[in-house]
Amino acid sequence: MDKFTQNIRIMPIEHKVASHYGDIRATLSKQGNIIGNNDIWIAAHTRSLGATLVSNNLREFDRVAGLKTQNWIK
């Protein structure tokens, strides 16, 4: 596992990410459209960086306002 993870850059959870997490969770909860906690963290981190989330499973991520997504499989 160490050999596998040595080439992976782990991004810290910063205040900015936590703020996006809270905003996303509150918005989706109000809409009755909540997604899994881990998916919210992924979306929050991606959105806070202004990055694009690449996934083959955009069903849940497309619910997040302001999150840029791409599916490279389709």
C-alpha cells in the first residue's frame, strides 16, 4: 500500500473546503436531494479549487450547483 500511495498527492481539508461542504449539504438538504457524505466532500474539494470533477457516475454530482463535471467514458 505504501508503494501505491507514495505517488498520490493527498489534498488537505482546508476551511474553504469545509465551507463549500456546509453550503452543498445545506442546499441539497433543503431541496430534499441529498447525496452521500463522501460525495459531498469530493464535490466540495473540487468546487473549492475551481477544478473539474471527472467521473463515470455523475448522477449525484450533477445535483451540486457550481460544480464542473465531465464523464470521459461517454
